[in-house]
Amino acid sequence: KLTLTSWATGTGVSRRSLHRALQQAGLGEQTTWSFQEILRALLRQPELAEARLRKLRAEGLMAEHELAVARREVVPAAAVYSFFEPRFVAMKNIILRSQLDDGSKDDLLRELRERPAAEVAKGCTEGGSISENNAATPLT
């Protein structure tokens, strides 16, 4: 039999949660508990099981994301920003220096600002990808 602090350290469940579970199981008056008593008390706590399940799901999603980054299936936001920023500045300057009337220039610039970034990115990188050195490279 071990103390509440020992069980909390060993199980990763907070001392407060363990104490509450033991009290609800009618075992709160003791000073030491066996593995079976702790297990029985914890299994009666659906919120702890749900919290652990949420934690496992979150860890799984994080692992999937890290794997996608390692496989280069996703691009860091900073790389996307640094890739597109000079291109948008160039497009803006071309539009502003063009012979178009001011209304048309305003319409084009508004369109550049308001169009969803994913739509713009798809059109600019179709058949290629963004590399770390800001050059478009074909996907292999």
C-alpha cells in the first residue's frame, strides 16, 4: 500500500483528483491504498477517463502534424509568408504603375487583398512547391 502522494506521482493523476476519486469510492478515510483500491476508485471517474482520452487524441494529432512536417507535407507559415510577400509587393507595384484608370487599379488591389490566401497560393504554386530559399520547385 502506498500514500496518496506516491500514487499521484506514479500514475500522473493529480493528488486532488485521486483524493476526490477515493472519497467518492468510500475510501477517503484511509492513509494508504492498494493498487486495486486506486484502480477501482479511478475507474469510477468517467471525467478522468475522458480527460485522458482527450489528451491521447491531442497527442495523436500533434504526432500526425510532426510527421507531416518531417515528410514535408506542410510548409511553415514563415516560409509561405516570405515566399509570397515579395510577389505581392511586385504585383502591387506593377498595378500602380500601369496605364489602368484609378478605379481599375483599386479594384485589382482590393481583389488581391480580399481573395483567400489559399486560393492565391493554389494558383501561384500549381505543379510546384515552396522551398526554403523562396524558389518554386517542382514536386517529385
